[in-house]
Amino acid sequence: MANPLSSTVNVVVRIVGGSAINPSLTFDVTCGVTCVNTVGGVNFTPGLTPVSIAAGAKTSFSFNQPISSSFANQKVTFTATLYWATGTLYTRGNPRSGSFAVVP
């Protein structure tokens, strides 16, 4: 990620997904330094610790989130959306979608 702004920006990624086989298996997490279950949208989720990117800087970050064993042998589809803020409220970026298989 690159921050083209003249001030520091805080970023988090919201990942919403579910099983393509069993629609009752879903997840909705928002990740920065750590991942937390999303509650009422990114701006209303307590416990978020965003990743800060200095003005004009570039960075990358990674995170992991354990997935329930209920997802074993499932194809999972997801949408990840970057959210950024220079103050207290996050602005939604463009989402990206994908899928993966959970193999025990």
C-alpha cells in the first residue's frame, strides 16, 4: 500500500466470506495489527488496531485469522476491502474478491 497523502493514514482490511457449499458457514472480520469480528461495520467495531502509514510512505502488512474446523473440505469465497482514515472515521476503498479451499 502507498499513502499519497501529506498526512499519516490508518488502514484496516475487512474480509467477508463464506462457504460456497454450505451457506450457513460465514465470517466477517476486520484486520489491522490483529483481527477482530466485525460488529456493525468498520466504524463501529470495537478493538480495531489499524496499521499506520506515514505520509508518502509505502508498506505492506500481513495477518492471519484461524478459521473454524467447520470449513474443512469447503470452498470459501471472500471479499476483502481496504478502509483508511486520517481521523476517526474510515473511508471504504475498492473491494477485491477471491476464493480458496480449506484442506485439513
